[in-house]
Amino acid sequence: MHIALRERTGGEANPSAAVVNSQSVKSAEKGAVETTKSVTTPAKQVKGRKIHALVDGEGLPMRVVVHSATIQDRDGAELVLNKIRRRFPWLELI
């Protein structure tokens, strides 16, 4: 699906570079239903979740992982990258 979307937007079918990014997201306000326990990040003191995403040069997502806000960025990046080489073997730069 990723390759087809890149071709449709006029980009090269196989990206050679990608960027890993993270974002902390606050959990639901009081009174809303929470499905899992929320925690606070050590550095930012944000109560909620953290998203680590790998996107190509066009900004299209290649892999997204959502997990507890307590996870460090280096560990979250590892979770994002653990299967990327097999799925996108042509990546040269991350």
C-alpha cells in the first residue's frame, strides 16, 4: 500500500531515506473511559501515551508504534525499526 501511494503521488516507488520521530500525547480527560493505565514521562511530565513513527521523505508513514509514555526515545526507535529492514530493504538512510 505504501509503494502504491508513493507512485500515485508521483514519488519514487521505493524510498531511500526515512525519519524517526516521537510525540507524547496526553491521555483522555477525567470522566472519559481509559482502556489502559496512563503514566507520566520522566522528562516532559506528560500523562498519556507516546507515538514513535517512521516516515519517508514525502511524510508518508512507514511504521507507527503507540505505547506507554514512560518508554525512552532510544527504546521506542528500536521498536519502530525492528522489522523495517525486512519490509523496506532498499532504505539507505534512517
